[in-house]
Amino acid sequence: MLDRNDTASEAKQLQLWTIFHLLTFPLYYNRLYQHM
């Protein structure tokens, strides 16, 4: 049971990380593009 909970929290963290990157990447790319 402890193991299952651990993996669930890990998966949630990974999901949040992916969403965060998907949201921030375009902004970062835009900034980079403007500097060029």
C-alpha cells in the first residue's frame, strides 16, 4: 500500500512538471526568438 501511494504521488509530480514545461516553454522560446 505504501508503495502504491508513493508511485501515485510520483506520477502526479511528473504530470505537474510536464504541464509546467508545456506552459513555460512557449514563453521562453518567444523571448529567445525576440532576442535574435
